[in-house]
Amino acid sequence: MVILSVKELDLINTFGQTLHNLRFRERAKERPTDFTRDRKVGFVGVMCRILNLFRRTTQLELDEFRERLLPFQADSTTYTKQSFGEARQKIRPEAFTELNTVFVNRYYDDEEYRTFRGFRVLAIDGSSKPLPDSPQLRAKYGVATGKGTFAVAKARASQLYGVLNGIVVDAIIAPFRTGERELARQHVEAFLRLAASQIATIILFDRGYPGTSPRTFPPQGVRSD
């Protein structure tokens, strides 16, 4: 049995309210006509399935999800990998960014989180990520040469992470040639837009960032020491 804290239950409730909010649903859809038909696994079900991640084969995960979501209809319904893939294409990526913003603001809405001498501690780091080598991804994110002579699709990834509480405050995937310092600037800008940014915070950078000029970052609320 899993025992959840009051804070965890509150966060789950906040997620549920957001997913069922009609305005959020309209912003999350690729087209106004998406998710208008009355299907057994609709918008909320697809979002929950994506947020729950996949640790085994897609079909095994979908079968288990169907049994949990529709326990009395599991034997008479099907939810295939193809139908899930089609439904996933109807959701805008920005929907998950908005959900994470809701989560972060709610998480820091009280004082029940870990700090260091009264400061919230965040860290920024980036890396490169190989992608499925398709023409579309090459065009969007660019390519990089591997150990051999061939080039593959690759992206630059970066995140602003709450090291004491284990949450991702902001995350970016960008074209491979985007510099990590530019992504760090975008993280700070996104952070300053959060309601939670008013809390005293220390942001840590690894050794690849110290040469960055303080002028790289927005001046409001930022001090470089």
C-alpha cells in the first residue's frame, strides 16, 4: 500500500483539476475538433497515460492502464498502440509545459519543502541527446557527427532542477547548435515568470558556465555573486 502525504495528495488534486479544466483542454489540443467524440479513453486518460511514462512495451502498459481505468469493461474493450499514438498526436507539447508550471507553483506554495539556510537551491545543466534519425528531426534539431564519419539527428537538452526537493522547475529541448549558456538564460527568464520565483533562491552552474557574463541574464531579481 502506498501512503501519500497531505502535500502529495494536494498536488494530485491540483493536477486533476487542471486536466479537467475545459480552458486548459482547449489550449492543449492541436485542433478544436480533437477529443470531441465520446471515447472510453479521452483527453484526460491520454494525458495520464503519457505522464505515467512507459517502462515496458507500449502495449503491455496500455493493457494495464485500460484495466485500471475501465475495470468493468477491460475484457470487452481494446486500446491499441496505434490508437494511443494517434491520440497522442492531438496534444500540443506546450500542454506539458503548462502542467509543470502549475505543479511548480503549487509545490512551492507552502513552506513544506527543503531549503539550505533559508534558500531554495536550484541547478542548471545541459547535455546533448540523440534522436530518432528522421528527416523531420534533422531539419528541426540539426545533426552531429558521431565517433564514425556518419551524422545523426541530435538535440540540445537543458533543465533547471530543484536539487533538494527533486523536481524539474523548467526544461528545454532545442536545436543541437544552441549554446548551453543561451538555454541557461531562457531557464532564468522562465523561472522569473513563475509565481514561485519570489522565494529567495540560489542557482548553481557547473564549470562550463562561470565565464557567462551577468548581463546574459535578465536584470530583474537576479544577483551574480
